[in-house]
Amino acid sequence: MIYLASPYSHPDPSVREFRFREACRAAAKLMQMGCAVFSPIAHGHCICTHGLPTDWRFWEPFDRAQLERCDEVVVLMLDGWRESVGVQAEIRIAGELGKPVRYLEPEATDHPPGGAPPTLAHVAKRPEGRGRSRPRRKRRTMEARGG
């Protein structure tokens, strides 16, 4: 399972909302590729609207439990990821647990017309024995093969 680390906390609610949506977009792309993903931001964003804090100090024990269960960490490199106390702690904890850490550029939304946006395929490759790394190929039916 991939633990998708991304920055979240910010005094501006619109920044938190943007970060939530981008984490969900990245998680969806990874899931479309056949990867199991846990995103603490996708999980916790709506929960925080019920009076819970958004800071790392509160969420650390919950996120640590998920980090222990994951196979690897993928860091979504949204603005602020280097300064994020939570993301830096997640990277440190992954290292302590011997989990690989990979880095993912956010999907470009302003790519040139006719140009393809960058893909997330480079994070799909996993070490051997760590579960499925790519989506299954669709099997062609006899009719599709002309037979």
C-alpha cells in the first residue's frame, strides 16, 4: 500500500481545500493504475470539519499507525511540502521503518494544447514482492482479436 504524504496545514482555508483536492486527484490517479493508496489528507480533511485540529502533533499517532502498515511513501510535491512539519516527519518515520520514499510532481493542469500532462507512471514501479505495481492489462476477447 502507498502512503501518500502531502502538505495540508495552512492558516488559509482555501489553501487547505486546494491541497485536499490535489491529494485526492493524485490518489485517484494512483488507484486507476491499480495501486492501493492511503492518503491521510483525503481521509482527514472532512473529519477536521468536526472540530479536530489540523496540526501534525494531533495527527501523528494516527498517521504513524498507517505508515507502519504501508509498503512505501509517495510524497506529493505540492507547494509547501519541504516546509511541512508533517511531510518531513512522515519522510523521517518512513526512513526509520525502512520504507522507500518516492517523490511525485503534482499533475500539471496548464499543459500546452495537444500536449499530454505528465503522468504518475514513474511512481507505479515498486520493489519486487511489494504488491501490484501496475494495473492489469485488459484481456482481449476473441471478438476483439478477430476470432
